[in-house]
Amino acid sequence: MFRELLKLARGSTFIFACRVTGAVLAFLTQILLARWMGPAELGIYVLAFSWCSLLSIITGLGYPAAGLRIIGQGLAQNDPQHIRGFIRQCWLVVTVSGLVVVVLGIALILVMREIIPAGYAMTFTIALLCVPVFTLLRMNLRIAHALSWFKLAFLPNMALRPLLFIMLVFAVWSAGTHLTSSLAMALHLAAICLIAIGQFAILKPMLNRELQEAKPSYDTHSWSRIAAPLLLITLFTQFFPEISVVLAGSMLSADEIAVFNACFRTALLIAFGLNAVNAIMTPRLSRMYAAGDREELQRLISVSVHLKFWPALLAVIVLVVFGEQVLALFGEHFISGYHTLVLLSLAQLVLAASGPVDVLLSITGYQNRCLRVFSAALVATVILNLLLVPQFGIVGAAATVLLVVLFWAIWLHILVVRHLEVYPSLFAFSHTFRKNSR
């Protein structure tokens, strides 16, 4: 077990470094924007970019998430035609759907221009323009991830995009220009476009070398059946902060949205270790399951959950003790979010303890089982926000996050044990130890 721990830790080093860099840059960006824009403008920007992030996932129609499984199968079966066909299908789907969302979104803003404040309208319009480019960027990073090209998969979006954005924002601020939410969004659009173009320019020749002259083969119906449920899974497991900001934001002022988002982004510092381990583990899990190696599958799960939980627990303790000082970095106005920060940190600890339940169900063909779970979680999120946010504000929004995370983590754990006969939670280690002892 110790040898597996070292092996996984070495393999995760680069991705972990990218996650750390990305988390630090994202956190620094939020601090700088809060200082330079103020809570009100920051709140508008945060709400618009949350919509942008969610729409960029929706326009992917689940294909980016399906890429790990479908490309993994193509690699295991030595079927480059299947891989090339899937990639071409992905590019077509995300491009068309992204452009459709832009047209419909701008039309809706024009229709509602009389009731939408001017600052919101311009910022949201620019955010819509980000959607198709952001979708393609995420699609290509998933393709690179599935092919184990980790530098191309994680550097552009995790590190280079936020770094370029910070540089652009700093240049504008240094020039003495007043930083508004719409200007910040325009700078982010420029950063996303530049990174997406560079990523594609590198990815395309790498794919040509990897797949040689393979003619594409298509299985659109099968791919769509795999991708559709993964869309909802991805929204909840990777973009739940954006869902929470959008839902709670409809009942909060711009200032409150800024504080809630700052608390959430701070709590997400706990998650970078979780995501780093999951990222390196997912392709290996897919291949182990395809090979029928359940014992190795359980061993890797057992190691990875401990790699995630204990650092997460330490991070939660640090935020509980020093949470107010951390929030003060954003400005004195943000200190009021301390209790919100504690609740959101506990939600991250629950995710660390529950193990890679969503990943396991997604890559093993049981993604449809998640549909009921996350559909119910979406309903619960809406209802709890409606009940708690008007009464308790951002603390109610944070309590909603914690309760919903507990709900889906327990349900998904039950499904993994029932269908895969492996134990994904913190107790997987003790289960494996007892089994090996016998």
C-alpha cells in the first residue's frame, strides 16, 4: 500500500503543481478584483462569469466529460478511427451549440434591456461571447487529459489563463483606468481567446502524430447516450460553486454575491488536492475497470482517498482558526462571511471523505444512475435556497451547499458499493486491509 501511495504521489506531482498554481492565481485574482473594483462591481462580474461557466458546460452537452471514457476505450482497444471520429464530433457539437447560445442569449438581453440594469447588460453580453471559446478550451483539455498529455491538459486553463488575465487586469489598472465589471469581463474574454488559440495550435499536430492517417468512424447515438447524463454530473461535481452563485445571486445584492463568492473561492483552496489526485487517477481507473482488475482498482481508490482527506482536514482546521484574517485580504467588508466560509469548508471535507464516487460511476457505464441523484440534488438546491437565503442570507446559501453535498455523497456512495462492489469512501482503506489480511 505504501508503494502505491508513493507511485500515485509521484504521478500526481505535475498536476498537483498545476492545481496549486491555478488555485493560488484564482484566489489572488479574486483578492485583486475585490480591492480594485469594490464589492458591488465584483458581484456583477462574479454573477456574469458564473453564468458563462455554466453555459460553457451546458453547450458541451456532456462530450468533454465523456471524452475520458470514450477515448480511454479507444486506446484500450487500439482503435484510432474511433478516437478521431469522436474528437471531430466533439469539435462540431461544441462549436455549433456555443454559437446558438450566444445568439439566443444576446437576443434575450435585447428583449429584456428595459428591465436589466445597464452595468449588468453589458457584462452579461461579453460573458456570452466567452461561452463558445471557453467550451472549446475545455473540450480540448479533456481530449489531452484522456491521452495523458497532462501539460497540455492542465497548464492552459489552470495556470496560463488566470495568469494572463491577472496581467491584463494589472496593466489596465496601472494605466489608471477605472476597472468595471464589463471591462474585467472583456479582459477575461481576451485571455480565454488567446489561450484557446494557442492550445489548439499545439493540440492539432499532436493528434495528427498520435492517430496517424486513421479515418474517423462515428457512433453518434452511443456517444450521446454516454454524454447526456455526464452533463448533469459535471455540473454538480465540478461547477456546483457556479450553480450556487447563480441561484443564490438572484436573491442577494451585488455586495453579498461578492462576499459569498469570496468565501466559496477560499473554501475551494481545499479542493485543489482533491482535484489533482482525481485528475491523475481517472485515466488509470478507466483502464483498470476495462481490464477487470477490481483488486487494483480498490487499492488505488483506498490510497487516493487518504491522499485527499488528511490534507483537506488540515486545511479546514486552518480556515476555522484563521478564516477572518484570510477574508480580510479581500477587504474589511468580506470578514462578515466567516461563518459562511466555515460551512463551505466543511462541504469540501465531505467531498474529500466520500471518495471519487462520481468518477467511478461515470467511467464504468453507470452514469445514468447518477441522473436521479443529481436531479434530486438540483431540486433540493433550488428549494433550500428559496427557504434559507431570504431568511439567513449568504449563511443560508452556504448551509444549502453543505446539506446538498452530504445528500449526494451518501447516495452516490451507496450506488458505487452496490454496482461496482468497491468501497470509495474514507473507510475503503480499512476494508481493503481486512480483505488482504484474510
